[in-house]
Amino acid sequence: ENETVSSLPLQMSLYFNIYFFPFWWLSTVVILYLKYPVLSDYYKFILVTIMILTSLIEIIRLYLGYMGNLQEKVPELAGFWLLSLLLQLPIILFLIFNEGLKIQPLERAVHIVFAFFLAFQVIAAFVTLKRMVNKLATHFRLKEFHHLEEQPVPGFYSLGREERAVSMGGRGP
């Protein structure tokens, strides 16, 4: 009944990600500042937008990951998983593989580490979500089963007796 299904590897990854994110943010902002004059106008706009979005999404994502995993809340963990898979991972992959951004070695290194964090967290969160949903579904079914045992449906258990009474009544004297 009180089995814990939260994931220790996911929690450790979230913990280390909290300490890594400020380093990632600072190094990315410094490199963006240094290479800003040589970037084209649309890449300037894209990178500034990505930095703002990634910062906001990452704060929300880490909060949802912590709450979803530690408190075993499916909606929060599902939100964390979706933000990781659909927003953060594509953004980081764009930052790693788009050569028009004039990627520097430090920048590539911190993006790769961040991408590894995200990939691991997507996989670990999926496995944890699956276990949480299975536990909740089992708990729900057991609760419904116990509810049926406590309050039987009228006439449900007497169905066999009614059939016998009907069949005997049809035979005659």
C-alpha cells in the first residue's frame, strides 16, 4: 500500500541539474555577449529569445520534476516530462547542431552536458510515470473491488436463485 515509486536516479539528476543550470546559463550568456557582434540579426533575435525561454522553462521544469517525483504526483511529473521532451530538448539540440550560431568549444561542451541531463531525465521520468500510473490504477481497482464487497449490488448475487425459481416454476406440479 505505501510502496514508494519515486525515482532516486531522477531525483539525483534533478539535484545536480539545479547546480549545473546556473553554470550553463552564465557561460551561455558570456559567450553570447562575446559573439553577439558577429552574429546575423535573426540569430541575435533567436539566441536572446532562446535564453529567455530556456531560463523560464527550466525553472518551471525543475520545480515540476521535484514535486512530481518526490510527492508522486502524476500531473506534475507529466508536465515535467512534456516540457523536457517537447521544449528543452529540441532547443538544446538546436544550440548544439546549428553551425550558423558560430558555436564556441565551451558553449558546445555545456550544451552537450545539458543535453545528457535532459535525455536521462526524459527516460527516467517516463519510466517513473509508468510506474506511478500503474500503482494508481491498481490502487483504484482495489478500492473499487473493496467498495463492491462492502456494498453488494441488489439482486446481483441472487441471480442464480431467480433462474432456478423460474425454471422450476415452468415445470408444473
